[in-house]
Amino acid sequence: MTSLASIGFDLFFEAQLSGLDGGLVPARIAIAHGESYVSWTRDGVRKAVLSGRRIGAWKTAAERPQVGDWVTGTYEDSAGALVIEHLLERRTCLARRAAGESGEAQIIAANVDVVGVVSAFGGGGDAARDRRLINEGRLRRYLAAVEQSGASPLVIVNKSDLSDAPEQVGEMLSELFPGVPVVLLSGQRGLGMERLGASVRPGQTLALVGMSGVGKSTLVNALLGRQAQETGEVREADARGRHTTAHRELFVMGSGALLIDTPGMREMGLWEVEEVTSFDDVDALAAACRFNDCRHATEPGCAIREALQSGALSHDRWASYGQQQQRLSARAAGASGGSEAHVRGRRGRRRR
């Protein structure tokens, strides 16, 4: 690491420093273990801990720094550790509902530019079987969470070498999720990895999420060019590997981009997006409007109104889309401070 910019520090975070006391050291969280952290600073890798007042004030995990977060603090003279005093506002935040009955938010990764949702081919050369194993409903829930996070989505299907017709599945996914890039690859054999690596530029961050056994650790090793994560044995029945990643961690790829690996999750357990439906088709139409700020009312060149008139977009689906946007706007307007503000990050639909 030669500069803060090389690990994702930009004007968005720099502007937040101007309102804080001088002399604070900015750092990015690479590993989080409760109240103890591994952080990256301009001076290199440093242990970091919460200050005494923050231990008492930040009571929930969502309020405390997590992997990908930017914090500021001061060095402790005795041990050289960074004492964390401030958690900078998150640009993006991928979260899920924690397991159990608490219903609290669990931060998957913060300040991520692209989230790759990883699935995998099942093997056996049966295209129909591959399509069944790649669960559409589960992918929709993951992609809904990515949309809420503010990051850009990416669908990754690993182990393409186990399928005789991977392109058929790729075409199916492109039709199901219009506008979302689909990458077919094999981390084990290094096939298609260049497309995945090209999804983020130097200084940007890619996070990989998905179920256990889809080969995320193998992808991490292939992207890093070294054995950074252990990989598990593969079951013959469905070509799934065993869960190996035990914690989230931030890495630097050879390209200069950053990578966050996450433990496998059976279900996303979406935080505050349980009822969110994917409206990729509506978003694609809205992006085709002549004006970026089109209200889809009387503006000329409105692709939404044209689709409604032609029947390409049903009035019921358009009404459902509007109702969902109203619910999300009401939630955003009602959020103020606390863990919920930290969970939300900066959301908003990106226009061309």
C-alpha cells in the first residue's frame, strides 16, 4: 500500500475529515474481531481497538466498524495501536438480517463498489440440472440486497468447466436479470477470470457473496494469484465444496483493486428488504428515458409511458414498482442516526 487512495480513500471520505479534529489518522478496516481490528493506514498495517467511549456508545455490531469501513483515530503510544474514535459515513453498505431471533442487522461489507453474487454449475453436463441448481429466487434476494446497498451487482457462475452448455445458463440469467452483468468462469481452471478482474478498477472494491461450497475461496485465490484462502473438498453429488472461509477479510489484488471475501450463507436473511421485489425490467426502461430526471408523467421521450401504452409494461407491475419506491423512500426519510443510518449507507438509483 503506497497511498490511502490506493485502498479506496477518495473525496467522499476526505470531505468528512474536514469536520473532525485535526491530527486524526484515517484507516480502513481489513479484519474485524469484535472490539479488535486489523486496519490499513498510510503507515501500513496496524492493530486497531475501539476507544473507551466508543465501546459504550456503539452497542450494536452495525454501529461498530466492519470490514471495508473507514475510521479515524489516534495512535496509542505504548503499543502503536490505532485507537478508533470515529466511523466515517459509509458510501455503500451490504447488510443482512442476523441469524436467530434478534432481527439485528449484520454488516456483510462496507464501502464496496461491486458485489459479485456467486453461484456454481452442478456438474454432470446436464444443462437442465444446472438451471435448477442455480436458484432464481435466492439470486433475486441477493440482488435485491445489493440494490439496497448502493453497490453495483454482478452475477458470477463458477465451475463453468463442469457444464457442457454454460452459455445456455448465461443466456437464461441475462434474461432473468436484464442490465446485470453475468460472468461464467472456472476459478479452478482460470477460465474467464479476466472478466471478473476487469469488473473493478484500481482502488475500487469487489465483494464476493454466495452460498457455501460455490467456490468463492478458489476465486479469491485465483484473483490474488496466491493461496490466501483454504479450499474444501468437493462432493460428487452436486460438485459443491465444503465451507472454508470463517471470517470476512479485505485483500489487495495484483491489479490494484480490492477484494472482500465473505463466509458462505445459506440464506441472505435480508435486512429491511424482505418484501423488496426485483424490478430490473422497469429500471432498464427508466434508464432509456430521454431525460435522466424523468418523472414518467408528461416528459417527451419517456420510455415508461411508451411501454405502458404498448403493453410491454403492465399497469399492475408499474403500480407495484411505485408502491415499493414509496415504501423505501418513507424508510429513508424516517431513518436518523443510530445503527440504521450506518446500515443504510448511500443509496440511490444510478442513471446514465
